Amino acid sequence: MEVSKNLGIHGLERARVFGIAAVAGFIATLAIIGLIIISETALGFPRGLFYAVIGNVLGSGGMDAMNLGLYLHLLAGTSIGVVCAAPIAAIKRVYISMYHVEKRLLYGVIVGFVVWICFFVPVSYSMVAPTIEHLKDGFLDVTGKLIRGEEISGKFSTIIIGALGFHIQYGLIYSIITGSYAGRHVKVLSK
């Protein structure tokens, strides 16, 4: 495809990229929420445990902790989507590369890995792991199922590694949506 050298990313187009990226981040996070809940069930953990632990770290308890963790995850995923759109909106070469599906997917894998290594791993080891270790009485989820801290701690490294796949999935969904918008715009302008 021959793309015009005059193709520019102007103010309104940049705003649209950021808007689409926010929606893409939100949708990708919803997909990951579903995968987390399925994984919790497969691991024998109470549904919503991940979100309840995050809420507990922040000082909330019970159903409020789970809701707080869930809402913060949605907010973080949406915000990360906006931040990850900066190269697409600011760098003409990246914007144009979104026309190619394989480059979109590569961008998504990179986004997922960067989010995992820069956010998930540090938060997990600095906040979540200590909270789980100090959970002496166990954790009672909203359905009344009791899980002990040592049960979670025993699977912690598996959870961390498994989360890389979730974050890459987030990046792929995100980049497919955001890249499809940018790629469609590039195609229209190149004609």
C-alpha cells in the first residue's frame, strides 16, 4: 500500500485515537475479567478473589473490597489503553503501521508484556503477596467459601506467570480495536 507522505495525524484525529483507545482498553479489560473469574474457578478459588484481595490491600472489606478491586481494574485498563495510544497518536510511522494486521498484533503483544512487567508484577509482589501472607484467618468470599492465605501463596508464582497470558490477551484485544480504527483511517486517506 502506498501511503501519502502528506498523511498527518492532526488534533481531532489524535483525540479520536485516544477515545477509541479508551474504549478498547475498557473492552479488553472486560474480557480479562471474564478470564480471571474462569481461572479462579479452575484453580478452586472463590470467584472474585483477585478483586477482593486488591480491595483488601486498599483497606476495604467484604463485597466492598471485591467491587473496589473490580472498578479499579476497569479504570486501570481503560487508562492504560489511553496511555498506550500515545505512540499511535504521536508517531506517524506507528500510526501508519496499524494498517498491517501483523504489526497491530505485535504492538498488542508488546503492550501486554510492558503492562505485565511494569504494573502487574510490581503490584503483585509489593502489595498483594504481603497481604496474602498476613491473611492468617483466611479469606471468606461473598459466597461464603473460605480460602486460606497459604493456599493462595502456594500458587502465587503460577498466578504471576499465567497473568502474562492475560496481559498479552489484553494487548491483543486492545491493539485489534485501536489498530483497526487507525488502519481503516490510513486506508481511506491513501486512496
